[in-house]
Amino acid sequence: MKKGLFAAILCTFVSIAYAQKPKEVGGAMMYPQKNIIENAVNSKDHTTLVAAVKAAGLVETLQGAGPFTVFAPSNTAFGKLPSGTVDNLLKPENKGALTGILTYHVVPGRLDAKALAKQIKDGNGTAMLKTVAGGSLTAKMKGKGIEIVDEKGGMAMVDISDVYQSNGVIHSIDTVLMPK
């Protein structure tokens, strides 16, 4: 291999590795070489989400190859739901509804904040995202941040972006998104 080509490949690898450095979320480091579940279980800010993913039987799916973009509601986001909603959704008889809500927060592919911003710009201010659940989310810029709008008109702000995983990227959000 020629020196120039080797140097170019090495520089590309180093820049990718540097861009995807660990990030702290919920008091724990999230490592890009770990998958979504391996990282999420360590975040003290996402214990409700982890419990919901387990109750819905989605652990194996989110440990899969992906790539996935996950808009991960924090515990505070789940706390905004009406009293008793989370407890009700975690019941075995509501597994289908819970699965629908959780997969509504997942978009196929690896969309970091830069890719989302580009889609928003290319879409003249909005980007339509198709979820794993089959629904749609709308992304748009709000100031310097990214806002995600669900099919019911509910809005969530990305409060921590670009938490890279081996099988995707997580963006922590401040509100639970709801499908139609």
C-alpha cells in the first residue's frame, strides 16, 4: 500500500474515532463501542426507559446490529405523563401499546445532530422521519437545538445529542413522543 493512501486511511479512522468519543449521560459514561442497551442500563436518567424496554421485550432488538437512532425519553420526560400512565403501560396486558410507543422513538439508520440538521435544511425547515413503529416524526430547528414533533403535535427537545453507540446513536429528549 502506498504511504499516501495509508496515511489518508489512518487519518480518516482517527477522525471518526475522535468524533465518537464517550459522553456522560445520567452520571455514567456512554461508550461508542458498546450497544444501545449496554450503555442505557448505566444512565441514572433513563431507568424508566430501560424498565419499559425490558417490559416490552425489546432488549434483544436494541442490542442488534442496527443502526438505530433512538430518541430516548429521560425519567423527567416520563414524569410528565399523567399519573399512573407508566405503571399502567408496564403491565403485561399492555405490552403491545408499550411496544408501539417505544418503537415510535426509534428511527432506522444513524442520524446524528449534524445529519438531522442537514435533513432539516434540505427539507426547508423540517425533516420527516419514519419510525420503526411505522409512524412519522417531524424534526425542526428551534434556536440552536433540535425539536421533535410527534403525530399528535406533542413536542420534545433534544437535550443531549450524539451519544454514539456501536449500533446507532441516542439523543436524550425531554418529553415522551406519542403515536396517533
